[in-house]
Amino acid sequence: MGEDVEALKRRLPLLEYLRQYNWVGQPVGRSEFVGLCPLHEETRPSFYVNTRKDVFYCHGCGQGGDLIRFIQLSRHLSFRQSLACLDTQATLVDDSSAVLEKAADFYQQQLDHYPEAMRYLNQRGLYDPALIGEFEIGYAPGGSLRRHLTAQGYSFDLLRQVGLINVNGSDAFYQRIVFPLRQGEHIVNLYGRSIGTAFAHRFLPGTKGGLYAWEKVRHCPEVILVEGLFDYAVLRQAGFYNVTCSLGTHLNKDQFLELCEGPRTVYLTFDVDANQSGQQAAVQLALRLSAHGIAARRVLLPQGHDPNSFFVQGGNAPQFQSLLEATQP
Ligand SMILES: [Zn+2]
């Protein structure tokens, strides 16, 4: 019994469980997060999660323990009922994560079979096969994923739940370049960029996770933040390693807190578009970051450009570097 409980807890860490319920924790130290207590009403965060010991403690209500204890308290269940509840949830998480891996693998295998997909990547300035592999970029032709996954034993219900197929049973992604979005080891979502006339950007339902590939740059004292994955890709290809991407100009709480983890300078490199929405978002984000003690600088690309079009239309690394150096605090 004791061993089973430990094994069950390892399948779904406390922090991951809490995040599924939209709990937001700010990192404090190496393996601790603090946020508002889900077990009692409060306005100042006093609920601590220790990821190394996989336990919580609230200085407000004095409750503490492991995930099973948390489920008992938050759902008013017995120990045994909490175990069953955790088992169901851990199974769903494992299944979703596994099916997203399979879908991403399948899309990656398709990339070479559809010349239009590779042509699109080239048009967007992305050539390097090593980077295309590193980003795990794939192609969703549409109309074949459901058959592929159900043949491997994944249920229609699971595919629906994860959002890979629509209510009517057809593939959600159709003629789209696909980037898997990972949080730690797990794929939490897929981003699909239409190469046709359909709405350009699409995600599966649920969280986009934190900043793209944040693990790679979290220790950098200077970070370049872009809004799109194709901006990210060309900057990486041009030799800028300290880049991350927020998948849009509106950062979710996790993404914002990641930027605020430690002292650093953030170079905001959003689109310079005619309606100014990218720059307005950058100004507001710069203010919010400054209020949290993070230095923010706005990179001003030529009118009408984003980092992707800047490089596609002949811009090079030294030119981009001088734009970074020309920024004002
Ligand atoms: Zn509490």
C-alpha cells in the first residue's frame, strides 16, 4: 500500500496538479513556490509548495502535507477516496501527454512528405534542418491523424478531450505547420500555423504553458522576447541563443513571473505594425516589468516589420545586434 501511494504521487507532482487548477506560484529559492492558498480565503500569498519534497504548507491556515492530503482537504474526501481521485487524474494526464507525443511524432514524420510544408518554412526564412529537428517542427496535412491514433488504440473520447479532433470527428489541424509546446518533459499544447487561407494561428484547448523553451534561457542576464515562433526560429538560426517567445503579445501569469524570476534585462521585440498594437503591448509590458524591478528595453524594428520579416527580407545578425544596442532603457 505504502509503495503504491508513493508511486502514484510520483506520477503527478503536487505543483503540476495545482497548475492544472490554475494555481499560480511565484518561485522563491531553488525548489519553492509561493502563491495564494486554495484552502482558505486570503489576499497575500502564504501557501508554499516545495517541489523537492513534493509537499505544501500554508502559513495562513496552518495546513500542510502531500498531494493526497491536499486532495482530502480541498475536496473533503477520505484518504481512500483521494487516492482514487488522484489515480483517475494521473491517468488522464499520462494519457493526454502520451497522445500529444504521438500526434507530434506523426506530424514530424509528415513534414518530409509534403513539399508545400518545407516550402513554407523556407519562405519564412527557416532552412537549418538541425533547428527544424530541435524545435520538433511537423506538418499536419489534415484528415489522417485520427485514423493513425485510433489504430494505435487511443480512444475517440481522449482525442476529443485533448482537442486533436473536432466534435464532428475531423482533425483539428489542417494544413498547418506544427510546433509542440513543452513544459519540462511534457508536451502541454501544440501550435499550428496555417500555410493556407485558414485562420493563421491555432492552439489546442487548454494552457499554452510558460515561455517557449524557457529552460534554455532562464539563466541569461539578457533575454530577447518575441511574440511569434517564426520570429524565435529565425533569431535562433541567426545565432541569437538568448531568445524566448510568449506566443502572442499578452503574457499569461506564468510567463510574466518567469521573466521576473531574477534580475535581468528583457529586450521586447514585438511587431512594428501599422495599428501599433504590438508596440502598445510592449510599452505596457515594459512598465509592468519595471514595476517588478526588471529592466525592459523596446527594440524598434523598421516600420511594418517583425523579427521574422526583418530576416526574411535580408536583415542579418550584425544589423539586428545594432538594433539591440540602439535601444533605450
Ligand atoms: Zn491556507
